Amino acid sequence: DGGITQSPKYLFRKEGQNVTLSCEQNLNHDAMYWYRQDPGQGLRLIYYSQIVNDFQKGDIAEGYSVSREKKESFPLTVTSAQKNPTAFYLCAMYRSGYGYTFGSGTRLTVV
Amino acid sequence: SQQGEEDPQALSIQEGENATMNCSYKTSINNLQWYRQNSGRGLVHLILIRSNEREKHSGRLRVTLDTSKKSSSLLITASRAADTASYFCATDARASGTYKYIFGTGTRLKVLA
């Protein structure tokens, strides 16, 4: 997917469990984003980061956490506080004038 | 909050026909982007049009932007079965002081062979 890799592709979470979704990019972009997509819906912004060691809450940050210790990595943790985590999660990087490059997504299901 | 709204929500056409989908937004923008999403996949960037541009072409894609009406349209000419996907517009929310984009809910296009 053009230099951005998400893993795993499928993830199952038990009630009360924290899980971490991986997002890695090798294009040296500063800006990275996490979006959530529910069936038949658009994308909603969870968190974004425009520089290492800094990140901002998006529109639906509650129940999620992120870190940006390295430029190439922006992992998302879905905590037990997120009561309805079943969704498709998309990581993206952004370059001005070129738009977003998205990863292939992680489908998270609560079991 | 600012949001792009695509219209129609779903569109079904025959192969070879043209497909037109529209996007409306609420506040001033710097640029507008169109993306395609195949089922179960990430989004793919199609085209970016800046606020000072009125029309842009890329292969079989034609995008128009009318800032006075706060709307954009995406035209896919001579559609193919492989064009079956969801199409989203995204607008920047620069007025909020943050650098992030808002996505609409998408148009689901089905091209029948």
C-alpha cells in the first residue's frame, strides 16, 4: 500500500482487553492519522500526529490512545474503555499537495 | 462541524455509461480530494482540486469544483466493472486551526457488466 503497512489485518478482542494496532511507514512523512470506519459509513478521525512525540485528539478519541516515539511508527491502542470497538481501522499518512496514503486497514471484532 | 456529503448514496449503472457523483460541504476550503475504496480495503487517492481551480482531469476522471455553491462533482466516463467501489470526498478543516480532513459518507457505485 505505497509505503504504509498496517497489522494485523484481522484482530479479535475479548471484553475488557486492550489491543494495539500497528502502523508503520517508510516514506519519511511527518503527518500520520488514525481513522475509524463503521459499515456503510465514512471515516471518523481518532487521533493524528504531525511530529514525533506530539499527537492530537480527533473527533472520537475517547477509549483510544496513541504514541509517536518514532517518525515511522504510529500505533493505536484500543482500550477497554472503548465500549463499541468493532470497526475497520485505517491508518494514513499525509503529504501536502498529494493527499492521504492509506494502509490496507485492520478489522477489529469483539468476541 | 464541516463535512462533505456525497450524493447519491448509491448508484448502479451499466458498463460503458458515465457515473456522476456529487459532494457538498459547509465552509470554505483550501482543497477538496476524492478517494476510492474497494470493499474491505484502504482508500486510494484519486484527485485533488484546489479552491482556485474549477476543473481537473485524470484519465477517465473529471472533477469540478464550484466554491460559490460549495460543491464538487466526480465524473467517471466509460465506466468499467472494475470501477465498482465506494467514492469519498474529503475537505480540509483549515478554519478550525488544525490540519485535518473531513470525509463524507461516500457514494457506493456498482457497475454492471
